[in-house]
Amino acid sequence: MEKILKAFLPMSETAYYILLSLTEPRHGYGIIVHVDKITEGRIRLGSGTVYGTLSKMHKANIITIYADEDRKTIYEITTIGKALLLKEIERIKELNNNAIKYEGCFKNEEN
């Protein structure tokens, strides 16, 4: 697990949102649509990026192939993937807490 944490943390936004979208098994296009929805269009993933990241995650056992039907491969997060995602969520919470704590130090009276 330590090797996976070193290889994947901190996560890119792409990897983070791909894993976050696997609250249920999804195929690549479903991941693209879900990420677009939950980020309100801020992140629009390209299929090459998604499938490249999925391939890397599959090789590291972060995700698994849930089903392969009608030329659509459906992916599911593994126990290792869930642990990795939870570590990243902890890191993001720390970033957020520190941003809130120190945000005022960078504001001037004009803001």
C-alpha cells in the first residue's frame, strides 16, 4: 500500500475525480459525464486522458474491471482504491482547513 500511496499521492484532479465518480461501477463515458456533472462543467475530461488514467489505475489494482459488455468496459474501485481516495480526501481537507484559516492574511481592505 505504501508504494501505491507514494506513486499516486498527491493525486491529479483528473485521477481524483475519476475515483470519486466510481461510487458505483461506470464505463469510461459514464465517468466523463459524471465528472462533468459534479464539477458543473469546470472539468471536461477527454477520453484519452480518462482511459490512460484508468489503465494506470487498473495496473496498480486501484480499480478493477467490473464487467465487459457491448464494447463498454465497466470499472469499479477496489479496496486499495478506496483507501487511496480516503487518504487524498484527508489531504484535501487539510488544504481546505488551512486555506480557510489563512485566507484573511492575504486579503487587503479593498477586497
